[in-house]
Amino acid sequence: EQAEDEIAAWKGGRGGRIVIGSMPLARSAILPAALNAIMTEFPDTRLRVVDGPYHDLLFGLRHGDIDILIGALRDPVPVDDIVQETLFDDPLAIVARVNHPLARKKNIELADMMEYGWVVPLRGAPTREYFETLFPPQQAIRPKSIIETGSLILIRRLLSTSNQLTIISRHQIEQEEKYGELCQLPIRLPHTERPIGLTVRKGWSPTSIQQELIERLRAISTKVATLW
């Protein structure tokens, strides 16, 4: 299929096929703008976006079902037949609804946050790993309640309609902050920056339209990085 796309491009066509494996942050922060740019300039491009757990997306990438994987990079690299490229570093934040009781406090301690329920990612996600460092499983006192979910839509809705908390990238609540639904609590989380970027197969040669998408992702990521 890639060879057919390359031949079509050589004959003067600019469209082609791109299958993108996307993790939550990329879907909200950089991918929409990149896809809109591609479809505006090359409307005959065939785009498919696949979401799912990281290991499922990685399997699809390694077996050629996915061309590019976009999202949080892994350290160390889990296998030796892929290449990762960092686009920007993404800081984490403790997030709650606007007018949450803790939003009015200037100095928030861990004990304050344990008084509320939490909505957290599924085990295996980098954000969940950081949550476990804040509240180790062996710790006697844990948060009041915990909901585990991989759905960003559900996380946003649960937070906006309750006093529950979450730990999440600020990029992922950009729209909710803009419209006054969610806010970052005044809590510093040092050393929580996660590299967000592209993962491709080692030795992979992108078609011209796939390279166009990569260049747009790089340009948009540069702008995103300057906002935080």
C-alpha cells in the first residue's frame, strides 16, 4: 500500500493513506490541528485514527497495521525495533472542578487531598505510576475512594460534576480551563514532565503524505511547548 501511494505521488497525486495510533494526550493537544491542516491541503488523503492501550497500539505499529504512534514515550524503549522522537515535554497537574473546596486553599497537603475521591488512569499508564508514588498501595491511609478508567471523556465529566480529583496533563484540560469547568490546583509536582512524541518502526520510510503529517505535528508541538 505504501508503494502504491508513492507511485501515485510520483504521478502527481498528493493524497495517500495514513493510519495513526493515538494515545489520549495527542488526541486533545496536537493531533486535531495536524489532521485539519493535512485535510485542508490534501483533501484526498485517507486518514484513520486508532486508539487503545499502549501495548495494543505498539503491536499494531510493529506489524504494519499502524504507521505512526503518537503519545507519551516510554523509558526505557520497550522493544528494539522502534524509534521514538520527542516533540515536547508535558507536565502533570492535580485537577479539580472550578470552585472545588481545595481550589480556595493556598497550601494544600497530601492529607487534604485524601479527603476526596480520585479518578485515575488504568494500571500501566505513566500517570497512574506517578499517582502510586503519591499514595503508595502499602500506605495505611489512602484516598477516600478511587475510580479507575481509561476514558478521558469520563474523567472530565466525573470531575466537573463532583468534588473528585485527578492527576492529568494540563494539555488535556485546556478547553475545560478555557470555559471555566476545570482548574489546576495550586500544587507543585516537580519532575513530572513526560516526553510526548512519535514512535515509528526502525528503518521505516514514510510516504510523502506521511512525512507531511510528521512535519505538521512537529510544528504544532513547538507552538504547544511555548504555552506551558
